[in-house]
Amino acid sequence: MNNNFPLIVREFRNKLGLKDTNNNDPIIYNGKKGELFAFNKVYDDGLEILLLHGKLSGDFSLQGMPISSNDKWVLSFTINVRIQVFEKDILQTEIRNGDAVVMYNHHFGFNMRLKANEMFFICSIRYQQNSLSKLKHIIAQEGIKISADQEKFLFVKLFVSPEIRSILTQIGGNRNMGVSLLHEYLYAKAKELSILHLYDISVGNSKLLAINEYKMQLAQKVRDLIISDLSKHYSIQDLSKRFLVSGTVIKEAFVKVFGIPIYSFYQEKRLTVSKDLLNKPDMSVTEVAYNLGFSSPSNFIKFFKAKTGMSPSQYQKKV
């Protein structure tokens, strides 16, 4: 098996001018070239974890990273990482917005790009035969049924659910514990991420899919249009006229690629941006409401409270 997880860590070391080591201790760097937490370990049962978290002062790219899994599973969660996925030099899909879940069980090549001064997160989990058997046993005990035993599959979802994002945030916030405890903690979190993602597949929140480049591009164009101006709400009819495609095709493509309906995605983005704006001391609740296209501050307050359990003013005081 061609294992390039250590090679990826080495490339980051070279970028930051750090010496190579042969132990499993995490890399913690904070200096002129940025900040980085890097971790790579193979556990006794064959489970391997690659974790990269931080931001770099300059753009960074890795070209042609071949990562083979053969009959094993690799599951990756990324935030703010632009990725191109190739099979035999043929582009399979491109992750442009940087947030994605990728799962596969055979050989692919990856190009990876990070933007300067943008916080990124990469968590890749490789299950070899022994660890994969244990995972399947846990899945069966939980009553989760999946059809991921295909001879060859690639799964891509261009959306990281709030639940998975929460776990990634927990990992990022608990990285300063002792090395031995960190090893156990990341092992447990890797299993938690895997089971949560596979549960999403089992209940239909996500599906193993064959990549259709046309639908992938259509869904990405719809996504880009939505996030370019959250003060505007596009109906399915609006989108159909704009892209000259039936509303049914647009809805199906978007759910298949992002794992969430268009309106739900729009509302999730509005909520995320509203929190960012409320964190700014010079932004009032009224300004945030109108910036995000709400017809009145009261409608925004109602929306925000339904989503978070608190009013915008209460949220501002909390942060």
C-alpha cells in the first residue's frame, strides 16, 4: 500500500523549515511562516490518522499526492482546503469552496491548495483490514446499515454538517493535552467522526454517488450564486431561469452534491454569517438583519432565536 500521509506531513515541515523526526509526537509551530498543528500516527489495530490544523502566511500547494487505499477505506474531512481528485490523470471532481467530506476505497491522486492566512483543517482517517473490521462491528451494533462495500467507490459531499464541524472544532481546541492522552483522544474522535458520517449515509442524509461532472458544476454554480449575496433569496424558478435547467434537476443535483436542500443551505449560511457579523462591535442587530435580506429586524430575531435558542442581543453579550 502506498502511504503518503507521512509525506504530506514532511511537505508541511519543509514549508515551515522544520527538521524531520521519526516519532509520533505532534508538530506544534507558531512563527513568522504561520501556525500549524500536525499529527500522524498508525495505531496497533491499523487505524491511521492524519491531522493538520492552522494557517500559513503564504499560499501553499501540494501537487500529485497519490494516496492508495486498495481494499481499505480512507475518510477525509476538510475545511478551507481546495482539492482536485484525479484517477489515472482524469479529473474526477474539484472541491473549490474548501469544505468537504471525501471517502474512497481505491487509488486516487490529489492536488491540494491552501490560501494564505486562512485557517484550515484536514482530518484523514485510514482504516486497514483489522481496524475496518472493528468499525463494521461497531456499526452493526448501532444498527447502521450501509452499502459501502462496493468494489470501487468515491464519495464526495461538498458540505460539512454542523455536527461534524463541532467535532472538528473540539479536536482543534483540545490539541494541547499530553501526548499519550492526545493519542487516545484522537483515536476516539476518529471513530466518532466515522460513525457519525456513516450514520448520515444510512439515514439518507448523504449518499454514495458516482461523480457526474455536469451536476457537480451546476450545484457549485448555484452554491456560489447563493453565497455571493445572502441578502438575495433565489426561488427554484429563479434558478431554473438563470441556469436554463429544470427546477427538478437543480434540486436533485444540489442535494446529491451538498447533502442538503437549497433553502436549508441558504439558511445555514445566513446563520453562520449573522454570527460573524454580530461578533463585530460596530454592527447592530438591525444592520445585520438588513445585510442578510430580512424584511425587518423582528423577522431576523425570530429566525436567530429559533436556530440558536437565544436572541441576537443575548448572543452578542455572550461573546
